[in-house]
Amino acid sequence: MVAGEASGDLLGAHLIEALRAHLPHAKFIGIGGPKMQAQGLASLFPMERLAVRGYAEVLRHLPRLLRMRRKLKLALLEARPQLFIGVDAPDFNLNLEAGLKRAGVPVVHYVSPSIWAWRGDRIAAIGRAADQVLTLFPFEQAIYRKAGIGATYVGHPLADLIPEQDQTASTRAQLKIAPERKVIALLPGSRQSELRYMADTFIETAKLLLQKIEQPLFLVPLVSRETREIFEAALYRANATDLPLTILFGHARDALAAADVALVASGTATLEAALLKKPMVITYKMAGPSWLLMRRMGYLPYVGLPNILAGEFVVPELLQHDATPENLAQALRNALNDSVVRARLSRRFSALHSELKCNNAERAASAVLPLLARAGA
């Protein structure tokens, strides 16, 4: 198994746990983070090395990534696994999967790339690389089956993990947050590259909100020592060390559950916020060349998962040049103060939660087990 970032690490860990219930003596090797390793995966390379986003950034790291993929492929061919599961990370995994499939290794690709949003031509490459695709969203399965590619909708693990009931009061009590505080969750991303582009903007936005909101508290969950250091350096640059701000090590879900509103870098965290029924503003910045390329290749007018799944703008998106502290602060204040929109969002997100809650790990394991059986596991 190979996962390339925190969300894939979570998916991979739950799948390993579900597979062990059926195959207690199975061995797992590849690349994974702390959650997959805790379930017994032997990680041959640090997962952080794969966490690169944006064309300009990938090009800069491309020689190192290619060397790592060649070494990994050789190691896996020598191990002769009975199944390979690529967990997301399509730019890294699809080429690796294609090579393993040609060598006779059954292949599953877990998490469909966003072919319905951009780069739809990749569906042919996915068909060449994988025997089976496991999709997290219901509309994706039909796209693959129409193209003659085996696909199974397995639901989203976050919908299973996050309770459908409101968690705001209990989480605030756990974090010892007074009820009268206005809590704003700031999620600038999980990758170091994201923090380098987003941290200053998030901090300047918080400084503006401090002038307009009574008793604000900013919660900032960061996934690693490196991302925390990048964020703290931005706080010093902005002369903002006196902000009413608490940095959490991880605990993104707690920050979102406690929040009145969230500012979220586009990605899986936007879905997590939706499942917690939270109003949010979605934002993102990247290198200029990467932004231009992605705009040219995009098919949809939105990038955030809540909007994609709804098929319309249910929450605002402020991206790249529009992602100014002034615009973001105004959008967050609007989300805080409009009770009608907040109630409508809560109903919409509750319906989405019900649709995605499918006992994901067990459904994914059930889709994988026939391939293992045919391989003689």
C-alpha cells in the first residue's frame, strides 16, 4: 500500500484494520504515515516526501520523486505482493500501479482522482493501472463503469467517524472554551508547501477579525513540528503573537467541532467541516504557474468538496488573487452573522452526511477480498 498524505494515511489505516479482521496474518508494506504504521504497515520511505502539491513544486522535486518511485517499485517486485493498493496520490501511484499490474500484481486504486473536475483524460491511465477503483463519492462509480473500468462505491470514512449529532458544546467543554467566545477555526493546510503560501494570509485575516468580533478565539490545528514552525514564523513576521490564538498539534476535528465558523484550505478538511455542519469559507493559494495550469484544465466552477457534492456554491470560495485578508474576513463575518444561511447549511450538510455514511472500511475490504482470493491469499 502507498499513501501520500494525511487523508490517505487515515483511509489506509482503516482499510488495514478491516482487512486484518478477515486476514489476521496479512503483511503490509509500502509507504504510509503514522496511522498506517500503527496498524502494522512497514513504511519503506517517509510519507512526507510525497506531500508535494502544485505543478511548480512537483517539478522542483521531480528527480527525487522519480528515484524514490523506482526504488519502491524494485522493492515491491522483489517482495511479490499478492495485491497492491494505491491510496490516492495518483500522480505518484498510477505509474507505479501500471508497472506492477504489467508484472502480474493485482492492483486497486483507492480514491478516484478528480476526473470529473479536471484532467478527465486520466481515466484511460487509471484503467491501464488498476483492476479495481474504490470511490468515495456515489456519482463516481458510474463514470468508471461507463468507461469499462471496475469500480465500487464504498462511502467516505469521515462520515462513519463523525457523529451526526452536534458536537459543539461537548467539544468546547473538553477544550475548556467559554460559551461566550466566538470560535474561528483556521486550517491553512497539512503540507509545508501549503503553510508557506497560506500562513501569512490566515494570520492577517485573523488580525482583521479581531477588530470586528467580540471575544474571538482562533484555533489552528497543525499536523507536524515543521508546519507549526512555519506558522509561528509567520506570526512573528506579522507582529501577531498577541492574537487570541491556540495552536493545536493535530486535532483538526476538535477545532472544527468547537468552531462557529471555519476558514479552510481546500481539501479533505472542507468535507470534515461539512460533516460537522459548520459554516466555512474555502480558500487556497499556490504558485502562479500551477494556478494558471489548473485553471485551464478545470471543468467545474468550484474546487471545494462541499460545493462539488452539492453541485452548486453552498459555501464561498476565495482562491488565489481573490484570497485577500479583507475578502476572507468579510466572508467569515457574513457566515457568522447570517442565521438563515447557517440553518440552511446545517440541513444540507446533514443530508450529505447520511448519503456518505456507508461503513466505508468494511465495504472497501469486501471489494478487495475477492482480488486477494483470486491471487491465492
